[in-house]
Amino acid sequence: MLSGGIAVPSRVSSHRREIVGPLACPDMTAQRSPLHDRHDALGAKWADFGGWRMPVEYPGTGGGVLAEHLAVRQAVGIFDVSHLGKATVSGPGAAAFLNSCLSNDLDRIGPGQAQYTLCCDDASGGVVDDLIAYLRGPDEVFLVPNAANTAEVVRRLAAAAPANIAVTQQHADFVILAVQGPRSAQVLAAVGLPADHAYMSFTETAWQSSGGGSTSVIVCRTGYTGEHGYELIAPSAMGPALWDAVLDVGAEQGLRPAGLGARDTLRTEMGYPLHGQDLSLDITPNQARLGWAVGWDKPAFWGRTALRAEKQAGVGRLLWGLRSSGRGIIRPHLPVFDEAGMVVGETTSGTFSPSLRVGIGLALLNRGTAITSGSELQVDVRGRLLAVAVTKPPFVDSHVR
Amino acid sequence: MAVPDDRKYSEQHEWVLVTGDEDPAVARVGITDFAQGALGDIVFVQLPAEGDEVSAGEPLGEVESTKSVSDIYAPCNGTVRAHNADLDETPELVNSDPYGDGWLVEIIVSGDVADQLGELLDADGYQDLLDRS
């Protein structure tokens, strides 16, 4: 003892072995969520995500990753994901311009709908970021990229945009609260927000806090947990009032505040990729099985030539799910071996599945190695070989609709 | 949770309890309440097998939470007499009862116990360490 992970105080860090990226050392320059004091009052443990200091879990509430994960699967949880980026692309033909840059086809959706899409590198087809595009109209699209990649996405779009289209970075202007779980609709109704709209659609509504404040809130039927859920986007100044209101009415529904630790175990169970692990500039949408988020027939999008060529030639590696056959836990960046002892790939994500109570992970595995669903492989977990079975995610059933 | 005064502590937030009057002495080892709280939900514990030799200061196993892996260090030289098999199915015992049912291993201490465990802190010393940090 005591190495510990992302949430361990620095005073016991001498033997720490990081599993999840550069999260250990508190960065005093990190940005704080407008809800920072609320999390502090709930006894949150903290970590840095893309330059933002955010809650990992809430042991002070009797929570913790496992309890928070199960609350989202069985009842409802609220996450502060205000570290996610926000940007607006506006001006005449803003949507058409974006459609010539980002991978997915915005023409597949109409105003009031949101879409998962990718910003690829034009030369390599590697993924600069994965993001959600909220189509407000032909002349305005709101974007939610990942925290760490927001500046780069905005830079690339701004550099490509014609003079009459503005790309506006709004990272600190809004909070984003994700209310996720089978009882999320009841919580939204109780707090006075619309909850009946279809999956991946959004509506903008006026909301009044009990303190008398009024604001406009975007309510979107999105999330990254695999459960029925909503993401609420509100001006930062109103964030604390909205958070308080949801926690207040949520108590009856078994709502728990949930940290980014549970968000990671939830998304891993769904096989949803995390940029920086399962997606990167070195990993293409073809390799990550995200071809469904590419508008292949569009005349233009960044990476089109490279990605079509890769698709035609046959992709060299593919993202698979791995499920531990024993008790060990899969972690990112571990080599994967076949029966013959040959390296056939590398894990990109790995954790303990609170729903299945086994280790699960994602791995990029080489093609042409006869690997398919059910194949038995081994992962080298710090010198011990862990037997794993290849599977196609999700690891648990999706309930997003 | 108060620091139990029936045992010794390492600066790595492990506790060591010499059980009974056996000869050679047997030391039971676990992690402290502070340690389990800092790690969060324990989901897997990798422990040595009965008969394995361990050396003071060397890693003898690992404790894993959803996000982290932490080494467990041997507090003394010796031979593993037992590991806590209950942790195979319920590793969360380390969280719920770190000083009791969440123990990790028992080590048959090689050599003189006083020598081997003399460097460890008593409960007051460990509480001071927590207060200072």
C-alpha cells in the first residue's frame, strides 16, 4: 500500500500506478465547474479531466463508483459534465459548412435533433474528437466536444470556415447536467422540464427555479450511460439552482449524484468509446466500428479520401470487447495474446463491470488472425496472463430508447 | 473510525497484528480505514499463495479499485500461512471491515518478531501520521 488511483490524495502517491491517464496530480490551474462548491459540500473526490477539476465519486453521500453505477442502472443519477466543451457554429449555411467537415451526415436529421459525429484529421482519417452536434437550424449548430479536444476542434473549424460563419468557443458559458437512469423522466417532470421527446432530440424551454430565477434550458434525450436519460444545458449562473432542484426532487426516485468514475464504468459496459483511449488521431472510425457515424455518400468531409481507401482495402485492426474469464481486471494499454502466444493487439479501455461483476475491456485486435466473437485470448496484466473471451459490445443491454 | 490500538502500522497505510502466542509468530496484515477510503470501492485483490516467501518492503500483492491498482507491501520477512479467501468473492470486505474481516494475508514471521516489526508505528504514531498529512 498505498499506490492508488485517480482519487487518492497526493500524500499517499509514492507508489501510485496510474491506470487512467494523466489524472493523478491535482493541477492547480485546472478549471472548476460552476458546481464545484456543491460537489465539495457532498464530499466529492476529485480528478482532473481535460484541464477541469471534476468529481470522480461521492463517498461522502454513501456513494462510490459501484453504488453510483447501480443507481444509474436501477434508478437515476445526476452527473455534472460541465467540463465537456461547448461551441456554436453560426452564420448563413453553418450546418452545410459543418456537414462538409464532420463525418456524420447532418442531412439525416432535422432542427431539434442531435447527432453523434466525428471530427477526423483530413489527411489520415484519425479521430481528432468525437462530439455531439445539436442542429438548431440551417444557420446554427451547437457542438459538445470532449473537454481536452475542444480548443483543437474549434481551431480546425475556425480555420476552415468562410468569413460569414462564426465558430464561437463557449466552454465556460454553460453547465451540462446528465440525468440518467430508468427514473430520469419522472425526475425531469418533477423539476418542471419536458421529458417526453424522442431519443436524440432536444427542446429548449424556459425554467424557473424556486428562488425565482428564470432561464432557458436545453433538454436533450442524450447521454453516455446506455440508460434512458437527458442532458440539460443551462447558463453557468443558473447551474447551481438547477442542480439543487434536481437533487431535491430526485430524492424520492432514489437519485444519487454520480461522478465521472461511474460514467466511465457505465460507458465501458456499453462499449462506447472514450477519446484518448479507444479513439485517437491514430485510430480511425473504421477501426473503432464507427462507420455508422460517417456519411459515406457525402461529397466532402474531413478524412473522406483516407477513410474510403481504408474501408476499401480492408481495415487492419478492429475494436472488440473483452470479458475476463477469471477474476482479474482488464486495464488499458495491455498486450493481448492468442493461444500460440502471438501478440494480436492491445487493450484500449478496461475496468471492473459493476453490473456483471467481472473485468471487461475494449481492445484493438489485428485482422487476419481468425479472431471473432467467442475467441479465447489472454491479456498480460502486469506479468500475469488473464484469460479473456472476445465479444461484441454492449456488455449489458441498452435502454436508451 | 478510531485507529485500533492492538496492532502496528506502516507508513504505507497497512496494519500488522500479531495473533496469539504462536511460535514462530504469525502476523496478520491488512490496509487501514484511511487507505480503503482513499482507494474507493475495492473490486479485486491479488494475494500470494500459502507457502510463498515474502520479503520486508517488497510487494506481495495488489488491491484494485475500478480505476486503480495499488501494491501491498510485506511488513516483514516470512512465509505466507494463509490469504483471506473470502475476498475472492467479496473484495468489498476490505472497504466495510478493513481491520477485521477485510484482512489480507497471514505471514509466519522469520526471525525475531521485535526486530522484524520494530520499525512500525503504534496506533498513536499512525494517528499522528494521518493528522500531519
